[in-house]
Amino acid sequence: MRPRRVLLRTPPLCLALLPVVSISARAQTERHTISGDRVAIYNLAGKLRVEGVNGSDVIVEVTRGGRDAEQLRVEKGVIGWRQTLRVVYPGNRVVYPELGRWDHTTISVASDGTWGDGERGARDRDRDRDRVEIHGSGSGLEAYADLRVLVPRGQRIVVHHAVGDARIANVDGDLSVDVASANVASEHTRGNLSLDTGSGSVTVTDAQGDVTLDTGSGGVTITGVKGGTLSVDAGSGTIRATDVDVSDLKADVGSGGVRLSRIRAPRVDVDAGSGGTELELLGTVEQLKVDAGSGGVTVRLPANTGAEIDVESGSGGIETDFAVELRRFERQHMIGKIGNGRGRIRIESGSGHIRLLKG
């Protein structure tokens, strides 16, 4: 008996491919070139990547996504004294699912898609602006634009980015990234670097040049900075830094504490509202000021440090490894000199033990 042949019918291949073609079309990447030595870029939602590149022009690769991606407009042109690229979102409610179901951010955005800078006069900033809400879920314009910004050497560029994580790598130029709510990470940069996020962590690795970091809420982690100044401001969240070699270092935290190790900076200013403060300084101290609202303070200095010292604790003891030539000593206040007395050290804690130790 011959075996029976069975014919298996399959759906037409074209029907199976239709969804793939649709998704691919929406994810298509546009490439824009921006000339000029001063550039500003604006985008409300999506991932941000900023990278160094050879060449003379800034290149911006835009990849749209979301159900309503086709409604986004990419506009270019001069505004103020900068060449700009702006991703314009119609309406005043944007949905970006990667933000998280319950998270949202509100920004005042002009009709041309700009926000967050002071290049225009106060009248221009106040008029012709709408409050745009960005949510992780719900109704609204479901759209975003992932940006890859390629920056040539020596460029001066500002990026205004609302939500979506931001990554920076191998940029050799003056870069400022202003973020509403996102984590920001930077590595291997040369030139002035400014990172500002309203809410989110900031991480910097291997930066050469003046560095300014600001976060309203989130920790700051720094590894390897060399340049003129390092300025860090955190509303809440611990500031951690190691392997820093600068002329001036300033760290200001509302709550969370400060941990600075292997620091070479002749001038250091630390202000900690609450949380412990730990400093390890390796080089000559010209001026050191530590003001801690609440929390202990431990400062480690080279054994040959010379400075006039003024150390005061509101509640808590004072401990030192250094031989101090005393001018005034009370239970919680010590004024005197260590070594040759050339530098200036002022440490004050509202509550907490103060330790001045040989590193």
C-alpha cells in the first residue's frame, strides 16, 4: 500500500512579513548635518548618545519610535547665536513608555521646540510657551526620538534633553548636557564638560578640562578628573570622587554625604548639609574649608602638611594626628598651627566627630 502524500498549506509569505516591514519603516534613521562652531540640540524623549568623531560638522542621527512617531518634526536653523536642531512634539502630553508607568516630567517648551536656556530675552522666554507633560503611560502623543550626536574636535555644543538615559563618550570639545529627568554617564572627554540633571545620577570617568556637575536628586560618582576646576552640586545623594587632580574643587550636597579619595587640589571647599564627610588629600593644601551641618568629618592629609587650622564641632570631639601649636583650645574648638602654617584649614561640624589625620 503506497503511503499517502499530505499537502501542507502555509499562509502567504507576504502577509507574515507585513508587520516587520511596518516596524522597520518606523525605525528608520535620519541623518542631519549641522555646520558652525556653536550648536544647540533639543529633544523631549528618547535615548541620547553623544560621541566624538572626525570631521568638521556635527552629525545628528534621529531614530523615531512610538505609535505616533510620524507626527514628530525635525527642524533646523539659527536661533540666537547658535545653529540648532529641534525635535518638535505636537500637543502638550507626550507618552514615553520607557519613562516608567507612574513617572512624569513637566517642561515649559516654546513653539519652536526650545527650552531650558537663557539665550533669549526674558520676554521671549515667558511668552509663546506651553507646559508639556511627559508621562510613562496613559493617553497622549506616544512618540520619541533616539538621538546619536557625533561631535567633531573643538566643537562647542549644548544638548537639551528631557527624559531618557544619556551617554557621552570620547568627546573632545566643550560640551554641555542639560537633562530634566534621566541618568547621565560620561567617559573619556577632553574640554569643558557640564552635566546638569533635575533628577538622576551622574557618572563621570576620565575627564580632562573644567568639569561642572549638578543634580537635583541623585548620586554623583567621579573617577579620574584632571583640569582647572571641578564643581559638584547635589541636592540629595552621595558625592563620591577618586583620582582627581585639579586646581580648585568644590562639592556641595544637601543630604547624602561626601567621599573624596586620592585628591590633588590645593583649594578645596566642601559643604555638606547632612551626612558624613571623608576627604583624602595627597598634595599641598593652600586652602581647605569643610562645613558639615550634621555628620562626622574625617580629613586625611600628607604628613608634611603646614597650615593655620580652625576646627570646631558643635557636638562631638576633635581628634588629630598632627602636632598642633595651639593658640586657643576649648572642648569643641581648636585654633592653632601645624607645620609651617602656610596653608589655611577651616573645618566645622554642627554635630559629629572631627578627625584630622595623617594620610
